[in-house]
Amino acid sequence: MKKVFAFIVLFSAMTMAASAQGVKFGVKGGLDLQNMKFNENVFDSENKLGWFIGPTLQISLPIGGLGVDISGLYDQKSTKINGETIKQKSILVPINARLKLGIGGEAGLYVAAGPQFAFNVGDDEFKWTSGGFENTFQLKKSSFSVNLGAGVYLSKHLEIGFAYNIAVGSTADASWNVAKDAISDDTKPKSWQISAAYLF
């Protein structure tokens, strides 16, 4: 409940700030492909597509082309691990520094980088039995990562972006029982994201 309230507060703050000069408010959505890395000798994981959507805010700084964007995104993705589907639901808060490079008219390119905070709002533990043994996969309640991205803005209102997200520290713990031995591992997922943003 606290996480939902925090998301509502963030959304309200972004909406109120949109009336300030040099600030644009909009909606951002897209797809991501997550790659969960485990010990290849123990765990078998498959990539799955996920999606995200939510409000976004862009602030232009009084220095040529520089700015900041902040978003509050609902993110849902799933991964299949040893035949079991793990679904993760999160609120993402990326905060990126941006540099715009005009190429004529209202079109141009941009590069962006910055931290991203993720808060789990779905199930945080998954258990199942395989071969008579219980297996456990547990998500962290929150995580921290870094975004590296670039994209194009096609007009004052529309832009398309690509980003590579790198987890800092583990985001989940796994425990498998194999041949009466308990084996543990953690994961540091990386993901590619493609997004579209419409700014009012």
C-alpha cells in the first residue's frame, strides 16, 4: 500500500511541475527483454518480453541541449527458469541526464544515462516442487540499476528511445535442491528496452 501511495505522490508531483517553464509532461511506454544470468551448470533460464507504461517528466536546463527526465513506470515482465514462469511486477523510477543534438527542424537525437530505482509490487517469492524437491526463487523488495540510452525525437511531442539497463547488486535469490544438495545462486538481470514517449 505504501508503494502505491508513493507512486501516486510521484505522479501528482510530476503533473504539478508540468506547468513550469522548460518542463514537459507526458506518457511513456514500451517493451523490455530481460536476460537473467545464473550459473549455467545449474539453472536454465529463458528470455521473455515485458512491458512498461507510466507518466514521464522532462526538464530542460539553461545549458545548451542539457536536461533531465524522470519517470514513474509500472513494469511487468516474466522469465521462465527451469520450466517455471516467474512474473515480476514493479514500479520503476528512472532519473536520467540527457543531451539533445538537433539535426534540423524539430527533429534530433539524444543520449541519456542515469540511475533507476525499482520497487517490487507483486509476489516476491515463488516455490514449486520438481523431482521431489522444493525449489525457491525470491525477489528483492527493491533494487538499483543504471540506464544507458539514446534515441530520436521526431517532433516537440514524440520521441523513440532505446536503453540498456544494468543491475547493480543482485535482484533475486534462488535455491534449488539437486540430488539432495541445496544449491543457491543470485541473479543480476540486464535488459534492453525500447520506448515511445508522447509529451504534451
